[in-house]
Amino acid sequence: MVGNVLSGVRMRLWTALCLGPLTCITASIASAADCPGHPDALGTSRTLVIDPKAHPRIGAMNYTETLPLRDHEVVLTFDDGPLPHNSDQILEILASQCVKATFFTVGRMAQSFPEGVRKVRDAGHSVGTHTQNHPTGFDKFSIERARQEIDDGIASVTAALGDGGGLTPFFRPPGLRRSPAVEDYLASKGIQLWSADFPADDWRHVSPSRVYELAMKRLEAKRKGILLLHDIQARTVVALPRILHEMKARGYRIVHVVPATSQQPNTPTEPPQWQLHPPSETVAISHWPRIPKFVFADAGTLPAPSLQDSGWHDGQLLRLAEPFDRTRRRARGIPLPPQAPWPRLSPNKLGGAAIVLPVPAQSIFEFQEKPRAALPAAAPSSHHAEQTVPAGPEANGLERLISADADVTRRAIPGSLPVVKSGLLRAPIGTR
């Protein structure tokens, strides 16, 4: 199917006027002077011929590469059409300014309004595809479902164009959502995947003035690039004339992009031109450069390590007691990690001369207790019993304490506990 698309690419070839052996002028520029009835038209400054296979993905919003535009050059792109009322007005506005653009057509819309697709082609614009149904979440599709959306969209637009052909190998994913599998599939078919350099947010619920402001503000910030618009939006119809007028006032120029053919080779470019902001010698690079693929001479091959080299003696792997169910998933759909066949520890095999330690003797665990000193026998003491009081000055002090204690005891209320002065301990009185 894609082969038919590529073979059916129909371009408007301009006649080369050779005025001499050293002079050849190609009439490929639709400038304001070539716009009858509109001397102040913006016009199309030049046609950029590119090879989709050499640069399979472009657009700074998603990729590092974009179209090799010069300063103040703009490529206009329109998505989601055709829708007769609005798309026809967009074509009239572009024709009044002699501006060429690229339209990414939805297959279902092409089936409903095939005449609108042919109008785009007959006006000299590039016609690309935008899937069959413009689905949301296109980047989450399986490759089989995504491939069907892409192929059906190409088939529908091709059928709408009829025998005249005119489909270009340009594709833009809906919502700029794509997956690596989709990128690889398009590249294998020679179809170039387009992103954009800046949008005008005309698909949102904003006013036409806001669409104009965003388009010019973002264009001024980048100074060149691919502008993303939608020809099915009424707000875009209102904002587009003002955008084109302001572009001309600020010195911007429109570039028309077409694919290279055998009759029309691609425009010569240099690799830095495919970057929106190519690196400069005076500006530091914000990312590490890629490591080149060196070719080493006499590069020997090292032997693969064996399991014995890792220190495991038996070379056996752990086995689970129960079969591990890899189909089970945890909460939120997160799969379980893969089983890790860790080596199993094996006992160290010692030689015949094993070291035998002596059994500790029982006496090591026995502790001898020190004999306690025998306490002197204490004579029964009573406040009313006779006590032996030592002679001397010390005896007088003890006598007074005993007398005071006896008085307190005699004054105690019957049935209550005896009152003892704090700090005094009862002890037998004896001779030192």
C-alpha cells in the first residue's frame, strides 16, 4: 500500500529556463510578485525538497531534528481536515497570499469529503496523512492496531485523491503521540514522521486573538520553525489572515516542503541545519556528545567467566520450593520482578587435618563465694528494759537519746504505731 503511495506522489514540477551555458533559473518561488491581484501578499519564498528516508523524524517538540530552515523561515501545517466550510476558507486565505502549506488529512474525513482533499492537492499544497480515525492515546496502541490506523488512513486519502494522486509520504500522529514501534514502522516504509516546532493552541477553547498571540509569541521566541494549526477550527479561520499579515510585517518568509523524487532531488543541506538551535563554538553544549564507535585493532576476546570463578563450589543454583507464577501481577498492574537464580552456598570442605578445640573444664564455670562475717548476737531490746550504758562522755549522749525515745513512747496513743524519730535506727547498745 505504501509503495503505491510513494509511486503515486504527484508534484508540481517547475520548468527550468536555461538562459545560457552558465545560467539556469528555476521558477520555483511563488513570491508576492507572482500573486496576481495581491501585490502585498506574503508569498512562498522557496520550496524545500527533502528525503524522508534520510530524516525519518522531524519536529523540535519531540525530536532533536527539524526542518533545515533559515532564520525567519516558517512552514505552515494544518491538521484534521478536510471540513468543507472551514477548510475551504483556509484554502482561500492561503491563495490570497500565495502561500503553500502542508495538510495532514484524517482518513475518515477524506472518506466523507473527498472533494476537499482534491481541492488541497489542486491548490498546490502537500497532502499528508493523520491516521484513519484520529484516536486518542495513539502512543498506547499495540503495533498491530497502530499499523491499521496508519494504513487505513493512507488508503482512504489515496482513494479520495483518485487517479490524480498527490499523496506525500508525510505522517503526523494525532496529538503528536507516538511510540518507538510506530516510529520504526514508518521508517521501514519510507514515511517521514512530522512533529512540530511550536503550536498556536487553536484546538483549545480560546479566542482567535489568543491564537494569533500564541502563534506570533512562539514564533518570535524561536525565529523559525514548523507552525501547527488546524484547518477545521473556526477560530483558526479568523486568526490566520492576521497571522500572515504580521509575518510579512516582521520579515518572515514561508517555505513549502515537498518530498524528493527521481525528477526533483533533495535540497542540499548540512547536518547542523537540521537542528533548531545548532551548537556554536561560543555556546556551551548542554548535553554530553555521543561516544563514537571506535574500531580497535587486534582486539582480543576475553574468555567468559565460569561459575567456579565466582567462589561457589558446587556450581548449583537455588531452586524455589514452589513454582513461581510469573503471570500474577501486583496492584496497579506492576509485574513481578524476574526470578534471580542466585547460587547456593555450600559448606566449606576442609581437609583431613581438622582443628579440634578442647572441651572447657567444669571448674571454669564454678564461682567460690566469700564467707560472710558473723553478726554479733543482739540482746533483746526494749524501751522499758534495763540497758547497759557505757561510761564516759559518750554514755551521757546515749543516755539522753534513750530517755527522749522513752518519753515519746510513753506519750503514744493506745492502739497506734510507735513513733520513731526519722534518722534514728534501733540497734543494740554495747560496749565498744
